[in-house]
Amino acid sequence: MLGGMSAQQDQPAPGARRGVPGAPAAGDTDRARTLETLRSNIGSLSTVTLRRLDSALPWYRHLRPDERSALGLVAQKGIASFVTWYEKPGNPAWVMSDVFGTAPTELTRSISLQKALQLIRIVVDTVEQRVPDLAEEPEQPALREAVLRYSREVAFAAADVYARAAESRGSWDTRLEALVVDGILRGESSDSLRSRIAALGWSSKAEVTIVVGAAPADPHPAYLSGLRRTTTRLAEDTLIGIQGDRLLLLLGGLRDRDTALVKLAPVFGDGPIVHAGPAASLVDAGPAAQAAFSGLVAARAWPDAPRPVAADDLWPERLMAGDDTARRALVRAIYRPLTSASNGLLETLSAYLSLGHSLEATARALFVHTNTVRYRLRKVTDVTGWDPLVPREAFVLQTALVAGRLSAGDAAGDASAAAPAVRLPERAAL
């Protein structure tokens, strides 16, 4: 349609320029007559346009009545505004407010930009087809040229409407995302938090992993968009929070967890990276997020920590930094299972740690064979998940014993603390 119009414009008929600003006065009469005809045919043009929208655009027929009404109003305003513009062509800035009015919100929610341009094309094509009925032959080329110029201005105005709506949605989504992240960190579990999560479009039903680290010192302008592309390849859903110099990622449905965490390391700045979870859902991610932040603070006490490192691997450092959650976790996950176990696992572990990790010295102290000590230490690994033969894990186990013995509310811990300590024979000290 537009191609055909351009061809007609390339070879204008005589008098095609009459009726536009600067034209000879002889064309004023024809222009005035055309303008009067346009004004008297606004209603019929609107009716024909709405009929064509219904017949030519299948998606238009499937819209809700209120959406059809909003788009129909845009089409009618477009025709009425063309008449005004034809009378006084000038600065096109008014096109947006005059044609779209209060409709941008409804327009962008109802149809895509591509569909909006289809609608504009129908309106312009309807007016162009009626040119022979609206103007005398000498004035028809000028009217067609005016239709072309007007369609260009309306198309640019529509693109501007959608661009502004996208920017507004982007800014609102960023603020809403920050509110959701803040609510999760504060442990909020309200209906308002759930509604905000739904408004962000979070759809993952899988477990949530939290990753915390330093934000880049001087991020590139496209840093956030690149970060979202990276996380989209690794997880089903992502929330991003930048709080000062810290970057927080909440990842729903993380695929191939260990590999994905390593791939995420480059998006953070220098320093440790701590991950926690998985949490059952986004609403339940508060404790895991707090553990990750606690681990980030305590990680500097373990210079050789892997990057990224699990918050649970930092239990000793977190406990020493004053994190009571880490103390309770050590007692619950390590000390209590050992006190409940048989075969003297707690006593064997305590002696092994106290005697410099020596199997022979532990066997002499307990009056058992060295293989018995090895067996019991393997059982400690089975019960707790931590291997006392690995120096770092032995440190975690020793911290758990200290935390358990100091736990005033743990009856088993009190009983163990009250029990006589293992007395080493004189030869064991040699």
C-alpha cells in the first residue's frame, strides 16, 4: 500500500503542490473545498475504518470489548486529527497527545507495536482509497502527499508511545524488584510480598539458590542486561539486587548447580562469593539470604576459601563473627547426631582432635586398636557428612564440639560437658 503511494508521489500530477503552504493563491479555493469535504466525511471515514479493522485484522476481532473500544477510539481520533493537520501542517509534537490521548496504557497492554502499526496502516489506506471522493482531481496528488506525511508522523508517534511505555515498565520493574529483594532479606512473608513477586512474573516452582558477592567497582552501562542474559541461560528465574557495593542473585531452578555457580563467578567483583540454599521457594529464601550475607562477612577469615564457597562451609568463621544461626546449625547438624550415636563416636573424635590428629595416640588413649579408631572416624563422616581426616573439615568438627558443649539449652550438650574428660595415661603424652 505504502509502496504504491510512493510511486504516485514520484510522478505528481500537475498542480500537485497547490494547497500546501507557499502554493500559489489560485489553489486556495481547491484546498478549502477539499478541507470542507474532509470535515463532512469524518464520520463515514471512521465507520469504514472500523469495518475494515474488523474484517482485515483477525486479532482485532478477538479483543475484549473495552480493548476494541480503546483501539477504535484511536482510529477515529487519527482520522479527525488528520483533518486538523491537513488544515494547518506544522510541528508534529501534538500528534501523540491528539491521536493517542489517554490511550497509550490501554494500547500497549492490548496489542504489540507491530499490531499498532497494522492498525495505522488500515486507517491510512482507508483515507487514501477515498481520495477521489474527497478532492477534485487537481488537488488529489496534494491530498495523497499529505496522507503519506501524516502516516509517517503517526507511525513515529506510535513508536514513541511504546518506547516510553517500555521505559516506564523497566523503571517500575527495577523498583519492584528492589522491594521484593528487600522484603526477602528482612524475612517478610506477607501477601503483599507474594503479590509483588507475582507482578514481577516469577514463575519458577523450583528451589531457590542465593549468591552474594561484591558488585563490580565500575560496571559497564550494559552490565545488568548482560547479567540477566547470563542468568537466564543458567536458571529458570532470576532476581537481582545491588545493595551498595554488594550484588545479590536469587536464582530459581538453577540448572547443574555446581557448574552454574562457577560460571557466575565472573559477573561479581573482586573478593569472596558465597552461596546458600537451596530454599523451598522465593518467599522462604530469607534465612538462606541472611546466611549468605553472614558468610560474606566471615569469609575473609578463610583466605583459601574456594570461590564461590557455600555459607555452610563457613560455619566456624560465622560463629566467631557472632552469627548465632551458625552456632545452632553446628549443634543441630554435627554435635547432636554425634551425641546420639553409639560406639563412642563423640569420645573418639574428641580424643583424635585433642591429640594432634594422631590415630596411634588416639588408640592408646582409648585402649583400642588403631583400626577401631579408623572405623569410628569413618562413622563420624557417615553421621555428620564431615571427614575428620581432612584438616579443614576437622576444624569444622572441632568448632561444632565447642559450640555443643557451650550450648546451655542442649541437654545432651550439658550431659557431655559434665561427663569426665578422657584422661590420658602418662605414656600417651610421650
